[in-house]
Amino acid sequence: MIHRNRLACILGTAALTASTAGAQLVAADPLPAAGDDAPASAQPRGFSSGPDVLYQSVNTINKYGPVGSKVAYIGDSFTCNVGDAPMLFGFSANGSPGLVFNMYRHHNGRLEQIGMSLVKHACCAAQGSGCGLPCNTSGGLGPGCRDIYSAGWNASQSNLGPRSAINAWTGNMPGIRGVGGSTIAGRLQVEEADMQMEGSGASYFFEGVYVASDDAPAGNAYNNASYRAVNVNEPGLSLSVSGAMIEGDPAIFAWMDMEPSVQIVPADIPGEGRFFLAAKTSDNGDGTHRYEYAIYNLNSHRSAGSLFVPVPAGVGVSGIGFHDVDYHTGEPYDNTDWGHSDDSGGVLWSSPQTFAQNADSNAVRWGTMYNYWFDAASPPTNGDVTVGLFRPGAPDSILVNLPVPSSVGCNGADINVPFGQLDFSDITAFLVAFTNMEAAADLALPIGQWDFTDVTTFLGLFGAGCP
């Protein structure tokens, strides 16, 4: 059966295109429905073609620290090869498959990634049953076989290595492993303050994401992320698992679980990896709407370096925000937050530097999710948001159809309340916007330049009046 979230995502009405070439929707292998209570070993499955790694379950999560303001966690791993071919496994395969752990928090209507680990490399496979398929033992991890590592074993710092060394799209990994330092080094690090929210209504989710050197080339990397809800036990901040493991879907789907109005769209880069984009809108009750977006990178090496949301002229924007997750333990990536602007026809967030300027600038790399939000003085409609790709290549961006602010007013000169009526308040609002070089006054080419053509365009629209 098709996983409920993946089915809704793939068969949803949102359209996907690429700016210079058609992007493709690639459906992943069918997985058990999230609502099924039977253990994974009892779920009927069919073999995928080729090696296919699946993070089947996490049952125990160990806590480490605190060190300074941070605590760390590592989970155990029940890992299945649901493909019909043996999977490379262990140090002889450069530590493939590699597994990373992530933490997410849902609070006040937003799901955010609040922590990440380095890569836990595999050493060897103990092949057993439990995957819902016949186990055919062989070299590596055999078809239908399951391997189990304890949380303590997964936490071994000698087997942890950098994410930055791995190409999640090709599955290439050099097998770099071994970290030193404190008890939280390399493990899933989270700020204590982000976990100390008892009574706040916050919910937490623990995610594992695999990269495998032969699963990826076989085209089976789309089910490599799984997640499970966890309870935070205060005051010690230990974790206990809750509910069923959601196999084969990344934790961005937890936002849809918590809030069914959230839309999630898969966005595939032609010939490369997959993103998931999520969007949510809500009425603030004061004439404005909140627009929330998230980008999750499952396995794109090219990564995301910008997000542009179109906003019609005359629609005021405020409260622009951004949230990312910090790398640690020697990863080379810059943790500087993305900048933003709200001119030239919309809201743009972008990496502090381009790839050409700094290949280690902050980007949405594999196994991470970033958030973006703002308030706008208009209700939502459907439109194309643009995800700019960080690494060079074609296309340089993709378009994803999601809720965006709609036009208000009868024309470009109707930029202030009451809409549908042109009066002196529109003139005053235009002059303020023109002086402050805001998008509402940027009515004529060249966009991004406020000059006399914008003034004459405004006067022409004002003179034309509302229908």
C-alpha cells in the first residue's frame, strides 16, 4: 500500500516545473501506511530492484551531556535491505551505508529542525529476519535481511564522520570517520533550551536519513529517511519513543501530521536529487496573513541557495523570518543565517555567499530542513515560488507551485486601504514606498530601480481609476 503522506504529496494538485528544463516527479517505492499498528516484520512488502536501504525503526535513544548549553542524542537502528540484491555494508565499503540523525520540534504552528549529528558509518552486518521479506543472507546485507545496532554502538565516536564528505545523490563516500572532543562531539546536538519546553505544547520528532553507495545508483534513495515521535522527559531531557515509526518519509511530513492544512510538494531536480517543499498559510485576524515555508533536502548534492516568493505590487510585507540548523564538530560549512530582502516583486532569502564566492557558504544540504516566513496584507492564491540551486548546473533553479500572496486593489495604484477605491491615501502610500524604495512603488522597468517611470506609471494607473 502507498504511504498516506507520500500519496497525498505525489497526487496533490500542486504543479512542479523547472525554470530551464522540466522537473520530474519520481514516486518512491510503496511503503506501509503510517496508521498501521502491526510491526514492520508483519507488513507485506515487495522487493525493490537492486539494493534498497530502509531505516525501519528506532526504539531506544541515548542522551549525552550537557556540555555548555547543549545536549546530544543517538538512537539505535533497525536497518533493512528491502531490495532484491545484496547491499554493500561495512568498513570494506567505506562505511556504507551512512546514517545521520536529526531532531525536529513542532511548536506554535511551525516545524523546525533543531539539531543534527555527523554520519554514523556501518562496520558490519548481522543479518536476520524482521523486514517483512524472506532474508537471503549473502555478502554485505542480504536481500530482505535486517541489521540491528544499539544506540551505544551507533554513538561510538570512532565511527562518526563528516556529512560534508558525502555526495548523497551519487552515494559516494570516502569513509572518513573518527572524531574527538567532548561527549557530545559528532552526536545529534541540540540546545538545552530547545528541549526544555514542558507544558508549552511542543512536540518532538527523531529522524534518521541513510546514504548508501549502491542504493543511490540503483535509484532507491527516495525512501531513505524515516522518523518517529519522541517524548522529552524533564528535568533530565531523556527521550522515549512514541507511536509508530514512519518509514520511508522525512520528518517534514510530521508538520502535515500535526496540521493537515500544510501542503507538501516533492521537487525533483532533473537528473539529480529531491527536495520537499512545505507551505502553510493562516489568517492573522488583522487584515494580514502569515505565510510559512520549509525546504527539506533529501539527497540533492546541488543543494538550495535561495528561495523567492512573489508578492504583488501594493501588498505590504512584514515580519520576515528565517530558521536553519547549525553544523558542528569540524564541519566546514558556514552557519551564518541567510539574508533577506522584500523588493523587486517579492521576498527573497539567499545564502550569505554564492558557491563561486564560498563553496562552504550556508545552503540547504542533504538531510536538513530550513524555514522561511512573513506576513502579507493579502489572502493566499496559488503561484510559483523559486528555489535557487547552490551548486552550478542546469537548471539553476526550480519552480514549485505553492500558496503565495494574491493581488489586492483594482490596479497597481490601489496600494492602500480601502482597496477598490483610489484616493489620496494611495498617493501618500506610493510616495512613502517610493522614498523607501519598496516593492509597492516599483511599478515599471527596470525592476529594482525607483525612477520617474515608476511615478508616471503610478499617475497613469491612478488616472485610469478603478473599474
